[in-house]
Amino acid sequence: MPALWIAHVTVTDEEAYGKYAKLAGPAIAKHGGRFLARAGRYVQLEGKERPRNVVAMFDSVEAAEACYHSPEYQEALSHARDASERELLIVETTE
């Protein structure tokens, strides 16, 4: 089943986070992910507001998780760790 990679982010260091974004996109694409939403308009209805929201679709939970643990994505993530506050989850779709 396909899976969604959903990230909610507050960027605290634009320059460093820009390095993350430059590397993360290709790492996600390399693992079969494609962006459905990336920092677009949103409406916060519940919970903690994060101004940057990203949704990518992968072929499976396993593919999304493999991307996260890949050397390429971990390199990208090293730039985001001190440059943002984030929540990231992977959820299997029903279709």
C-alpha cells in the first residue's frame, strides 16, 4: 500500500534549513517519493501550528522509512536538526 510522509515544521534558521531542503528533495525522489504538498497554503484547525507542512507519497511504508534512514537523507537532515522544530510521520494510505 502507498504511504504518506508528513512533516510539520517551524524553521528557526533559514540559511541552514535551505541546505536541508536542497539535499532532501533529491534524496526523497531517489527513493521513489513524490511531493504532494510542500510549504503551501494551509489552515490550522487543531494542535500546534507549524508554518511549513510537507506531504510526500511513497510506494510503501517501508520505502518511506528506507528513505529516512538512507545516507542521502540523513546528510540532509543534519542541516535541519538545529535549524528547525519538526514532527515527521509515515502513514499507510487506504488505497
